[in-house]
Amino acid sequence: MLRVMRALAVLVAAIAIVPATALGAKPVEQFHSHFTESFSDELCGIEVDGVAVVTDNTFLYADESFKSTVSARVTFTNPANGKSVILSNAGQISGAAPIVDEAAGTITFVLSFKGLPEKIQSANGPVLLRDAGVIAFADTFDLDTGDFISS
């Protein structure tokens, strides 16, 4: 019984500090975009033609937090031999309001990524690299110059 009571106490404490976005708050702004873009570039010294297909749904909340659900697929094709590689990702990015420390002269952004941040595969073959899960970053910048300080 003591374990159950501790678990409930932890749950109540967690709910008390959860941002409004996690509690189902309504967004104050919402953006949706879907686009396809073709381009040419050079990757690792190899000329490629790329086609990107991106879908993004972003929600902004009154507490300055946000949630963005994104999927992207970019196909890179070598025009010399027709071989292709596909880079794709899908998942959710969320963040709280930036933390401004005027005494230290910094601003910190905390972002959480959930899902599939990267998958690389050949067009007609196996997956070459796959990364999935949850990760969070806290990136700090100089408040005056915008220069990156740490992550």
C-alpha cells in the first residue's frame, strides 16, 4: 500500500508542474503546412537532385510553449547514375517558453524530440541507419549577441 501511495504522490506532483500543453490546453495559434520542393545540391562531393516532401502541424500556446508534429522525406538522386538515398523523419517536437536569465545574460531553449529523428535507406534496399526514441536538448545562447554558448 505504501508503494501505491508514493506512486500517487509522485503522479500528483508531476501533474502540478506539467505545462498547460500536456494538460490539453487549447492553442492560441495553429499552423499547418504541406509542401514538396525540388532542388540540386552537392553532398560529400557528389552532385544530387533532391525532392523533399514535408508536412508540419504546429500549435502555439498562451504559456509560450509549442508542439509541432512533423514528417519529412527527402529523396537524393545522383543524376550521373540514377541511384537514390532516402532521408526521412517523423515525430513530435515540443518546447517550453525560453528561459531568460538577465543576470547571466543568457537565454535557454529546452526542446524535446519524440519519434524517428532520422532514417536513411537506399531507394530499393535496406535501411542503412535508423534512430528512434526520445531526447531533450537545452541550448543556451548569449542574450545580447545571440551567440551559441552551450548545449
